[in-house]
Amino acid sequence: MNKKKISEIKKVIDYDPTVPEHKRILRRLKKEYQKLPKGAKVNLIQDLKKTFKKEWTKIYWDLIKSKSI
């Protein structure tokens, strides 16, 4: 895994080096990425983008709903 892919994954997960959970997640994602065949590596990053986009959208809407009540 090169620096470009690592930085792309960090950007997707909104990486913060002070948070231990982020370090664990990044370490696990690196291991999973290394195990995948070449074609599936692109799919992993796309899946991460979709998953984190959905999660942040859900958090955002929950926050809006809680403030309007």
C-alpha cells in the first residue's frame, strides 16, 4: 500500500491521529487491503466511501432532527 492510498483512506474515514480507534481502524484496513486481489482493492476504497458517506449523512440528519425538536 502506497502513501497515496493511505492518505485516501485517511480522508475517507476522517482520520484523527489522536483517536486510538482511528489508529486501529486504519491498521485493520491496511491489513484487509493487502489481502485483497488487485481488482478488489479499488472496490474496498469505493465501499468505504459509500459506507462513510451514508454514516455521516445519517449522523447529520439525526443532528438536524434533534435540534428542531
